[in-house]
Amino acid sequence: MKNYFEKEYFDAAFAAIPASWREFAPTVGVILGSGWGQTLLDKPYAASIPYASIPGYGASTVVGHAGEMRLIDTGRSRVIAFCGRRHFYEGEGWGPVVMPIELMRRLGVRSVLLTNAAGAVNPALNPGDMLVIRDHVNTTGRNPLQGPVFPGWGTRFPDQSEVYSKELGDRMQMVAKRLGIRLPDGIYAFTSGPCFETPAEIRAYGIWGVDAVGMSTVPEAIVANAIGMKIVAMSCITNMAAGIAGQRLCHEEVLEATAAAAPRMGALVAAAMDEVF
Ligand code: HPA
């Protein structure tokens, strides 16, 4: 497995996207992580493609991830939505993980909403809470930009002073407030997974100022930021992180918590598409 990309890898994937998708010209991209995919299930869409039919992308191997991209015209935005994501821990390298961002770039998307499920490191958060990610900590020492500079992905050393758009994050919170949904700021730590963290790791992340921890989102944000896209990201808290509440962690608990939060997640995703970008 190569840990960097050749242009042909994405060329082959992009060639599998019908010309009508280019003509649709989406301007907003949405990646829906664990549990968030259900927020679009009842929304009408113009077209869909399963990830499995895109070379180099492949079906998500994670329960709860649909693995389908959809075009949605909300009347206010033309959106490409990725329902389900590929993760680094699935073991196929960065290619499938950052595939949605490169497909978006080639389609002309300039703004992206990233969503995930996360464990709460900050004890003031509770399962079912949502937060706007204002910054991140990459705990992995791995980075999808490692390797030769990829054409179209900015410079060798991209600035990361404002990965998550302050302006769009503020707007997201204003809209949430109007909808009566609590949406505090948060710092998100990315771990490679697939193990949940140890209590010692969670204590360390807490000292670093981390509010929530998860196994996704940061790779896509790193690439989208290098490209120059505007990014809004949100987490749904599904559990207290290891050692915080003393209970054992499991994926079923993650899925249950997102099911309970689904109506609020749906309202936020819809509002993001229509009012934030
Ligand atoms: N840790 C890492 N990833 C997660 C968690 C967690 O506690 N909950 C949901 N995704």
C-alpha cells in the first residue's frame, strides 16, 4: 500500500462520475459520518452513486455507514452529500479517506460540512450533545499530505491557522440558536483507531484542551484546508470517553446515541445546507 497518491488514482475515480454530475455543478459538499447519514434519508435527491462503483473508493466496512453519494438541490444550495465515510483504520491507506474531498475539488465545490460521532473528553458534555469543531489536534503523527505535493492541493507546508472557518462556524451557531439546539464550541482530537482510547490517553487529551475525540474528519479537513475550501465541522457526542464515566465503550452505544439525536442532527444539516454556506 502506497501512503501517497498518484493522479491516475483519482482520475480513474472521477471518470466513473457521470457527466450529469459535473453539469449539476455542486457548490457545497457534505460528509455524513456515524449516525449523521440518516439525516438525509427522507430528503429528495436528484441522483445517487454507491461508493462501491467508484474505483479506489469502495464500500464502507463500518456498520451504520451507507456508502452512497447523492446530489441534492435544496433550492438554495446544490449539494453533493457523502452518506457514510471511509476511515484510516479500515486499512486501505488515505486514498479512500480523502476521496470525497478530491472528487469535490474536481466538481468545483468550495465549501464543506464534515460531521462525525465523538466521545466526550470534556466532562461538561453529555451523550446526545452536538458541538462545532473550532480546531483540532492530530494525535496520530500521520497526515494525508505526506508524500509528494499533490497537484491542486496547495503548497508543501499549508497554513493551518484557521482550518475551520470562524465566520461559517459562527453562522452555524446562530442558526442552531434560532432552532433551539445547543451547539457549543469544541476542540476535536483525531486518533487513528480502531481501538477506543485508554483512560490515560483521554486524561492527556483533556490536559491539551481537547473536548471530543474520534477517528475521522481531521484527514478530510487537512486536505480541504490545503485546497482552500471553507470548512464547517460538527460532532455528535455519543458517549463519555474512556475513563470519564467509568463504563466500557462499544460501537452499538455510538449508534444508539446518534439515533436519539437524529432529529436535531437533521435540522442542523438542513440548516447548514440552506443558511450557512
Ligand atoms: N473515541 C473515539 N471515537 C469515537 C468515540 C470515542 O469515545 N465515540 C465515538 N467515536
